[in-house]
Amino acid sequence: MTTHSHRPLGRLAATVAFSLFAVSGALADSAGVTFSSGNNFTEKTGEELYANVCAACHMSEGQGAVGAGHYPALAKNANLESSGYPIYVLLNGLKGMPPVGKMMDDDQIAAVVNYVRTNFGNDYKDAVTAADVAGTR
Ligand code: HEC
């Protein structure tokens, strides 16, 4: 029994608390997705939506990734030729991809679909409209 016995424990508790803080911070960073208010994304433009939602999995240049999962490239992707296909995937999900379109309105889905279909080496000029999205919901 010394008067100093509490000190090492105190330091340990501080270290543990700090590590937990560091870990949860890292997890939040690695998710890479900006969750907007409530359950819905507030970004409006296709570029913002892509950067904050899609890029977490499909990467910033649409190049996709293979590692813990397989994230197909959206760059130069011939499957995007049919404009209804990406709308369908966003609304319904596709195996490993969650239906992120359920957290967007029709204008947002049209914007991000048009963005990926005209960027990253894709050049499909038949833009989709909010009405096209509404008809797919
Ligand atoms: C949580 C990760 C994740 C997010 C976020 C995500 N995707 Fe996906 N996406 C996937 C995976 C995984 C697949 C492949 C599913 C399969 O075929 O197994 C995929 C497939 C697709 C496909 C079909 C590609 C093809 O060649 O058939 C399209 C189109 C697509 N995503 C678009 C988007 C768009 C646009 C966004 C953003 C609005 C987005 N994804 C967000 C993971 C994600």
C-alpha cells in the first residue's frame, strides 16, 4: 500500500481510452462515405454524389478495386450503354452493392447516372431524366 499505487493504473486507463478513440476515428475514415442528414443524401450534382457515395467502392476515377471484395470498374464500362441498367442497379442493388439509390430522389439518381455515363471514358450522350428514374422505381 503506497500512496502512488493509483498512478500506473491511471496512465493505463488514459492509454486505453486514447486507443479506442484512435480506432473509431480510423474506422470512420476508412468507410469514406459522407452520410448526409437523416437517411438521405443531400448532394445534388452527379459529381458530388459520385465523390461522396460511389467513389468509396468504385474509386475516384471509376477504376474499381479488387481486394477484400470485387468492385467493378465503371470507367469504360460497356454495361453503362443501356441507360436503364445503372438506374436499376442503384434502385435495387446488385449482390455486393447496396441499393444506394433508395437514399436519393429521382433527380439525384438521374444526375449521378448521367455523370458516370459521360465521365471516366464513357461517352453515352442519351441523358436520363428524373421521369426515367420514376418509371423504374
Ligand atoms: C458499398 C460499395 C458500393 C457503393 C457505395 C456503390 N457500389 Fe456500385 N457496385 C458495387 C459492387 C460490389 C458491384 C458489383 C456487384 C456484383 O456484380 O457482384 C457494383 C456494381 C455496380 C454497377 C454494375 C457494373 C457492371 O458492370 O455490371 C454499376 C452501374 C454501379 N455499381 C454503379 C454505382 C454508382 C453509380 C454508385 C454511386 C451512386 C455505386 N455504384 C455505389 C459496390 C458499390
